[in-house]
Amino acid sequence: MNKTNKSFDLNMHTARLLLDEPFFASLSRRVNKTSSTALPTAGVRVNPKTAQFEMIYNPEFFEKLDDAARKDVLKHEFYHLVFEHVTGRKPDGINPLTWNFATDLAINSHLENLPKGCLKPGLVGTQFEEFPSGLSADAYLGLLQKQEKEKKEEKTNIDWRNVLRYFIKTSTRANKRSTVKRLNKRYRYIHPGKKVQRRANIAISIDQSGSVSDEMLQAFFGELNKLAKLATFTVVPFDTRVDDSLVYEWKQGQNHKTERVMHGGTCFDAPTEYVNKNGFDGHIVLTDLMAPKPKASKCQRMWMTTKYYAERPYFKTNERILAIDV
């Protein structure tokens, strides 16, 4: 059951918007507004049961915004209905996420006070950096499809042995296990020396945010069960934070079932800070890549996602991206 913040009154903030911009008044009266923490921010749709317009909003998200940002988020959702993005103009045969990106870019071109992390044409460090402002949703859809076509690559299954070799080779620090070599019988007076075995201390951060589907999460755990045949690693679940009590060691040879332990938004700084603080040699982030670019990692970092999201990352990075099928 989703908890909601009963103290937050969206109607009060909607009324403030309507006083400034009465254009939205008649539309607002036709939209049922439902509070839920299952959605990280907000969204509109046609309710399949009632056939009425519905806005679902996260009160915790709205409560953290200033008045200007609240107004722009409300305008953003109302514009989806005004431009028929969820009704008559929704194209057939197009990936819903790509269409959602296109419509968000079209609307957000005209809004100046949106919170950080919203899709915006020309936003430096994202895949939309070279997109001009002020285009229609159909125009942005064309740009996104062109971008997808240019970046499309055939990707093979992940070779976890090569991934482990990569981390061992490139890590600045690796665990070293020393054992004394056998005495050389032919050259008895040569010092036996020591044998060093290098093992990379790997952190696997699993994105548990609401945007990561159960199907994607299941695929992630499937890959980790394969990795566990070769190595022990530390699992770091995260959404906008890392809870130390949920971090655990996945020992070599063990199998684990898919588990969702968090359901909030997404912040890649949280797992990066945890890994930086605890001195890991390598870091793999399992995610849909749908959040702003994180701070720098002190160790080698790579990303694992589905083929779909690998071709549509929210931010640009030179770090390696592993793609899997779902």
C-alpha cells in the first residue's frame, strides 16, 4: 500500500496557478487528481476504468519544490492534455518511452522553472544537448529516432570473465593474497619469494527506483547469478540513497532471487559516494540510466542496462555500457 502525505494540498497550488493563468481553469476541473508515492514525480492519463482524465502525483516530490517549479510541473502535465499527447495524437507502433521523451521535450522548451533532472532540449551533458528548442513533439520524435538509428549497435551477451579481467587490470588497488613459492630444488639458494594473486573488490549497485521495471530487475539478477559463478561481490541497492542495512555480500557460487527493496526516485551520486567511501576496485551500476550524470568515481565504473536504454542514455559518458536483452 502506498503511503501519501495527507498534509500536502495540491488543490491549493493548482488554485494559485489558475489565478495567474486562467487558461487552464476549465481543463483542471475535468482532471481527477490522485496522490500516490508509486510514481516518482507526476503524470497524466485517461483512466481506463472511468475514461476520465487523471493526474497522478507524488506529494513528497511536490512538497520539495518551490512555488515556481510547482506551477511549471502542473503546466507541464496540463499541456500533455491540451496537445492530446495521451489521446488522439499518440502515434501507433512507436515505443511509448520515445514518444514520452518527444512530448516532454516539446513542452519543456517553453517552461523555465522546472526542477533539476527534467528533459530539456540543449541541456549540456545529456543526449538532447544538440536538440534545438521550440520544436513540436513530432519533430523531436524524428530527432530521437534518427539518434537511435545512428547509435544502434549489435551487442552480444556479457562475458563476465572479460569484465573481471578488465577491473583487475585497470584498478589502482586490488586485493593481494600472498603465498610463499616452493623452494627451487635445482637452485636451492635462490630465495623462494612470494606468489601474488590479484582479486578485484567489486561493487554492484542495483537501481531500485520506480522507473526500473520488475522485468528489468529480474534480468539484472539473472546476470548477477551468472557473475556469481566466477566471483564474490558486494550488492548495493539504491534509489535516491543507499541504506547500509540493505547492502550485502553475494558470495561466489550462490544464487539469489530477484528482490525489490526500494521504490523511490533515482540519484547516481548515492551509490558513487558509497563506493568511493568504501574503497572498491570496480563498480558496476545496474540501471535504466534515467537520471542526471553522477559525480566522478574513484575506481573503474561501468554501467549495465537493457539494449533499449543503452541506445537512449539520459546523460553522456565515456564509461563502458554493458547491454543485455530483456
